[in-house]
Amino acid sequence: MHFIKEIIQRNPEKEYIHKKFIKYGRGEFQGPIMTIRNEGNMIKISSSDDYVNSLGWIMTKDSRDEFNISGSIISWEDITSHLSENNITVTKSSKKKGVYTLQVKGSVPAENLSKIYSEFPDAQILLDLNPAIGRENLKTKKKPQKLGSGFDQKFCSAVFDIKRLKSVIDEFCFDLTDEEFKGIHITHRYSIGDIIIPEEYMGNYAMARIHAKRKGLLKRTLEVDGKKTEKEHEFIV
């Protein structure tokens, strides 16, 4: 489940969600952005980087296709052995400041890829996916976006068969009232007003930054065929 959906549905306690907010201090920040176009028999999506894992998961779950993949996986832990168990070949690996970057390439069954998306939600899985059969595909940039470097609303793009419309709505447009649409634009903004530091990390800046919780508001704007709705949701992550 995408972390925005988890936060809004009051289920924000998962560790992977906390890790997504470590980079933020107090202030206002741009959150995930997505554009969805319904073109009759296909769904076309472009989005910022925080959606790339969910797009890959939707494309590979319940699929029996073989996918040609290429790209990188950025992880807090070395998951090389897990990738190998799932027939995913690491062509190059590096470690910097405790973060692993694994370059991968090859042909992999969908069920193996789906398992990686499900089991490692805190990794950034920046993979191009091209099935051996069909028109679906996922394309993404291969380096994660850095805070303060400008916001890329077209970091990744995906083309889905219309049969995946329900999965797309359930994951990204869970608050949609009418499933008939031509175009949807979703934006989020974080307003972080407080940093809650556990007592045991007081005075230790590095550990406090990692373990502190961020408290604030999430503003979600859903624009469907030109009609906007906005809602705010409190969060502690």
C-alpha cells in the first residue's frame, strides 16, 4: 500500500513510512505528485519519485509475464542475496553513507519482481520494466531525487492496460467518488510543525534526526477532469 494511503487511513506506524520523512525538518514541503490519463484501452501515468515502487508493484502483481528490467535499487540494507534468490542479477554494487546502490539488469518473472516490491518497501526500486508481451511498461530515472534540487513531476511514467484501472484507483485514488474520468491530477503538501525527539536521543543530533517523529499536516488535492477537492490530514510519522 502506498504510504500516502497509509497515512490518510490512520496506519502510519510502519518503519518504511518513518524512513521517508527522515530527510524533513520543520517547514513546508512538496509531496508526491501524479497525473493519470484514461485513454480508453490504456491508462497513462506520470509522477514524482515517491510513486515508482507502487507503479512497479501494480504492474507485476497478478502477472505471469517475464519482464526485461534495468536500473538501480537503493536500499538501507544489502539485499543482494534476496535479489539473487529471485533470479535478479546485480551487475554492480556500491555503498555510501550506509546506503547501498545495486545496479541490476536481466529478464525476470513478474512474481519474483512483485515479491521484491512487497518485501522491501523502504528501498527505492528504480527499474525500467518491459514485459516480453504487451504494451505495458514502466520507465524511471535511475538516481533518487535530492531534497532541494527542484521537484520532478515526471520522474517516472507508466502505461497500463485498462484491466488494471481498479488497482490504480485503489492504490492512488482511494478517495475518488466516480470511477468515470478522463484525467486526474493528485498533489500533496507537507506542513511539519514539530519534531518529536525520543528522550534517549536528546543531545545526540545524528541519532535524534533518524529516530525523531515528524508531526504536521498533509494537504491532499485531487483534481478530476478540472474539478478540485482539497482535504487536510494530521500525521505523526
